Amino acid sequence: MDSIRQRAADIFPSVMLTVLSMIQALALELLWSRVAQDSFLWGGGWEAVLGWGELLAALLGILEIWLFYISAVIRFTWVPSLYDSVLPFGIGIVEFSMIELIGPGTLAPWLLGVALLFGMSTWAGQRIALRARQLPSNEEFFTKFKPATRRDFLPATLAIGALVFLAAMIHVLGELRLLSSVAILVVIALIVQQVESTRAFWNRSLADPTSNETEIEEKN
């Protein structure tokens, strides 16, 4: 049984990245098709500005999902569960739905899609960390970090709550320019913050433990 668990831990990362790369490639293709086909993006005016903002946020989201998973694979090994196998498909479905919802009149459900994507990513990261902590091969990383507490999930919870609140406000009040602009900027800021967090964990994971490079970088 141990040999099966070890084989699963060894093989799963490459299988998951292969599947995820295909899903992300399809998402990028769908995103490009919206750029090429949607006339409102090239017509100028507020609708075009809003549409390009949604496209930019979707592109950053696709890139962040890829960075999140590839950094997890580099940092950890873990025995996968069934949920680990199907979660990339669920994330892909949400991404495709977000891309299809880009356009005038659909900002509220689009924001709900972003909130759902944040929730799924947070849940996936926690599941990976919990399973990775059980393997001795990850001891070097986890000796530096205590298990996550409820307080550690407060930023993600607040982000999801803010997105749901903005979606509700837009649904009630309509796509007012100021409100819609704030919503798009919040989404982009949250994704950029996630990318920066992924970058910081990446550098910390790959830092030479005999040097103080990571410590110097954090101070800067």
C-alpha cells in the first residue's frame, strides 16, 4: 500500500500539470476569441473600457491559477485525493464561465464567478498543504511554518465577501460607472496581490537555507 501511495505522490504532479496546462490553454484561446469577435470592445466608450478591464482581470486570473499550481508542485509532494484530480476541471469551468460573461450587463454574475474562483483556490491550497504536511519529504518546508488557523483565512474571506457585496450592489443599482470601475479595480488588485504572494512563497521555498538571501529580500 505504501508503494501505491508513493507512486501516486510521484506521478500525480506531472499528470495534474498536464491536464491544467490544457485547460488553461483552452481558457486563453476562448479569451482571445472574445477579443477577436466582440465588436463592443473596439467600439470605444464606457462598455469597451469595462470589457477590457474584465479581459485583463481574466487574463491575470488564468496566469495566477497556473502559478499557484506550479509553485505548489515545486514546493510539495502529496498523496492526491479524488478532489485533487477533479478540482482543476472545476476551476476551468469557472474560468470559461467568467470569460463568457465578459460584456455589458453581466458584471454582477462575473464578479460572483471571481469570488467563486477565489474560494476554490483557497480551498485547494489548504487541502494541498494539509496533505503535504503529512509526508516527511516536505518537512524542510513545514518546519518553518505553523499550521494555518482561522485567522489566516480572514484576508481571503474578506476578499470574497467584498466581491459578493459589489456584485449585489451592481445587481441592485446597475452598472454605474463609478461602482463598476471600483469593482474592476478591486478584482485586479486582489489578483495582483495573489500573484505577489505566490512569488514570495516561490522565492522562500527555493532559497538556499545556508544563505540569508530570503531574509534580505523580505526586509527590502
